[in-house]
Amino acid sequence: MMAAGQAAQAGAEVILLERNARLGKKLAITGKGRGNLTNSAELEDFIVQFPGHGRFLYSALYRFTNEDVRRFFHEQGVPTVEERGGRIFPQSQKASDLVDAMRRFIEQAGVRIHYGHRATAVGVRNGAVQYVNCGERQFAAEAVIIATGGASYPATGSTGDGYRLAVELGHLVETPYPALVPLETAETWVRELTGLSLKNVRVHLTVGKKTVAEEFGDMLFTHYGLSGPIILTASREAVKALRKGANPVVHVNLKPALTVEQLDARILRDFNKYSRKQFKNSLGDLLPQRLIDPVIKLSKIDGELLVNQINREQRGQLLAVLTDMTFTICGVRPLKEAIVTAGGVSRKEIDSSTMASKLIKGLYFAGEVIDIDGNTGGYNLQAAFSTGALAGFSAGAQE
Ligand SMILES: Cc1cc2nc3c(=O)[nH]c(=O)nc-3n(C[C@H](O)[C@H](O)[C@H](O)COP(=O)(O)OP(=O)(O)OC[C@H]3O[C@@H](n4cnc5c(N)ncnc54)[C@H](O)[C@@H]3O)c2cc1C
């Protein structure tokens, strides 16, 4: 949508082919329906949020910055607000407002939208694009921007068509795999905690003895394992380890604001307060109710014991569980449940200063169809907007 609108503003006659009956189905569900559209981070910090490949985005993020995105939506009547971690949301807290704004923008720019039109092939003659096929229909074109998204959440329309189109055009496509994806644990008891979210915890992910990721924030238990923002971010390293045949381990520190000594003192205070109660009835001040039973089981202390019978060693066992609750990761959820798709059209064959194909004249790529994937926090939408805008500027100005 951004690519189409910018190309039209640059003077091109633009047709937008959308396979769905409406625009922006995925955009409408971003940020749990609140639309975390970008982040207030500096450009260099953005680059870091695309581990190992952020440099590719430099020109795009420079030409159409996070400030440009905010200004763009503001001008379309969607003011934005900043939240924790620099995350930017529409003031209305409605991702659907972003979709409406995009639609207004492209309609005003004169883009003709064809709904229910699924692109099936891009035609090339003498090394330059000529047309796009949509089933029976054919649209002549001097430039084509492929912005079909990744292969996650296929019900939104992004089923990976762009990968196939790119391969047919001779482009290399790095094998798509899930990124920002919930993790499956070997511990099936987590099922009992489904829906429980933990705020301000610290997790670190180990592979063998090595810590490969560390995150602070919120996480969520699900019927298969772990999810929530910090787990999704850590999942990048978990996926890498699993692909190498290793089983990474997630360690959760439930009380990261306290040192072990402070936590021990805190437990002692509670134990004094509840000294005549059973152990299982003494943790209510420290833990969410649903977490008490699993913590007791993991601590291997008899829940029926009176608190004043618990010895120092047992208190040590409890401390260990509270500061290092471990989960063995045995898999990740499938690609269709990933927030973004890693892999995609190889960056090597795209000119990062224009988003043009290096192989075919008049062909451009934008958004998640490219082999880019960022962390949570608004980075992925910004990358889509920036690469979309750059592809639009370039295609619209094409001679
Ligand atoms: C649940 C969820 C929450 C998310 N939340 C956030 C968030 O808060 N912040 C953030 O930065 N990122 C978020 N993301 C990631 C972000 O939504 C994507 O990275 C972004 O939408 C990619 O944009 P895109 O334009 O490349 O692709 P898409 O948004 O997937 O759009 C591609 C469009 O192309 C259409 N299409 C596909 N194939 C064809 C075809 N052959 N012919 C015609 N049309 C076709 C599709 O129908 C679709 O409308 C979230 C993702 C998910 C799944």
C-alpha cells in the first residue's frame, strides 16, 4: 500500500492488486489489534534490531524514517503515541485506523485498487518486466513491485506467493522459516498455566553452557509452552539452535529486581508472617496464585509442611526455582503461527538503495517478502513502510 501510494505520488499510473476483498488484513491485527506501527529508536538502533542483516535497510530507513511514518499517519488523521520501549501506537489504539489511513492515502493518490485479484505470474521480455497475470486477466506494466508479505498467518492473505513469483523470475529465495515464534516446551505441565502472563521477568536462553539471548519484560504461558514479547524475541536464537539439532533451555528469573540476598530476606519476612501456615499457603504475597503449585513442585518441598519447619537448605531450593525456572525447548510453533517469516527473496539480488531487482529491469521488492526479519517493537512494520516507500519512489520515477 505504501509502495503503491508513493509511486502514484511520484507521477506513475498505479494499479494495486490485492487478492483479498479488503486491504491490510494483517496490518489490522498487528500489535494485538493496537498496531505497533514503528519505534522511536535512532536509525542505528533500528539496524541492530534486524540481527545480522540490518545494514540492508539503511537507505530505506534513511529515506523514509520512523518520524516520516508518524508524520504520514498524523497527516492522514491518525495521531500516534509513544509507549514503553519506544513503541509507537495510534492514539486511538486501533490498528484498523492505520488500514483506513493507508486506503485513504492510496485512493487520494489516484491508485486503482483491484480487489480479489491474485497475481499469478510476472511476464518478462528482454530482461524487463512487461505484465502481471491474475488468472485470466493481464495487466501491462513497466514496473512491478512485489509486496506480497511472508508466509505467516496465511489467513491474512500472505501465503508466500511472492516467493514463488520471485523464483520463477530467476531470483534466489532463502528458505522461509518462522521468526518471532512461540516456543514448545518438553515440560507439559505448563499447560496448566495457559493464559498466565508474567510481567517484568528476565529470561535467558542457553545452548549447552552458552547464553545466547537475554531479555527482560513480559512472557506468557500457553497450552504448548511459552510465548509473549520476550519469548518471541528470544525465539530467533532458539530456532537457530533447534535447526542445528540442539535443545535450548529457557531460564526464567521471576524476581529479577531483587538480588538473591534481597529475595532470601523477602522470603524470610513472608515465612515469619505465615510461620504457622502450611508452605503451600505462604507464597501468596510473592507469586501469582496459579504459579504457586508448580513452584512448590519444582522446589521439591512438601507443600503440607508448616512454614516454621522449612530449613535453610529447602529455602535455598525455593530460591533456585524463583530465580531460575527452566524449560527445555523441544520445538517452535509452525510458520503459520510466526509473527514474521525469516528467509525470503535474497538481499544480494536487490539494490538496497532503490529496492530494484538486480536481475530484471522494472522489478522491485518491498516488505516481508524480502529476506528481512526484525525484533518485536514496531521494527517490522517500519521496515515494510520504509522499503515500500523506497520501492514506490524508485518505481514511480523510473525512466
Ligand atoms: C499477529 C501479528 C502481529 C504483528 N504485530 C506487529 C506489530 O505490532 N508491529 C510490527 O512492526 N509488526 C507486526 N507484525 C509483523 C507485520 O505485520 C509484518 O511484518 C508486515 O505486515 C509485513 O508487511 P507486508 O506489506 O510486507 O506484508 P503483508 O502485511 O503480509 O501484506 C501483503 C499483502 O499482499 C497480499 N497478497 C499476497 N499474495 C498476493 C498475490 N499473489 N496477489 C495479490 N495480493 C497478494 C496479501 O493479501 C496482503 O494483503 C505482526 C504480524 C502478525 C502476524
